[in-house]
Amino acid sequence: MASITVRNIDDTLKERLRVRAATHGHSMEEEVRQILSQAVGGLTGAGLLSLSRDLFSGNSGVDLDLPSRPQDRAAPEFGA
């Protein structure tokens, strides 16, 4: 497993990270791992659902013109 060192972090930012980690009940290192994973790992699960709703609900959606279909095609026959 790889390691990374981040230098020159502002004291205020470090304190905010410490508080955020404590709020989530884990270490600052774990908090940083989760932040990095979310930042570069793409959206999945609840985050993807939330983004989809934001983009495609209400006035943010797109109205599509559906082509008319004058006739349904015949149902297939399943016989022996």
C-alpha cells in the first residue's frame, strides 16, 4: 500500500480536518483517505443518485419529443 506526505497545510485547514474526522468518528488519516477516494474515485451509490436527482428533476430536466407509433407490431406466436 502506498503512502503520501502533504506539506505546508494551513493550520486552519488542519484543524477543520481534525474536527471533520472527529465528527465522523475516525482518524484524520482515514478522513483524508475518504476525501481522496471520493474526489478521484467517481460517484457511486447515494452520491450518484443525489446528483442525478439534482440534474434531472423539476425544471432541470429535458423534455423529449416522442415519435408517434401508429401501430403496435403483432405479438409473436409461440407454438409447437
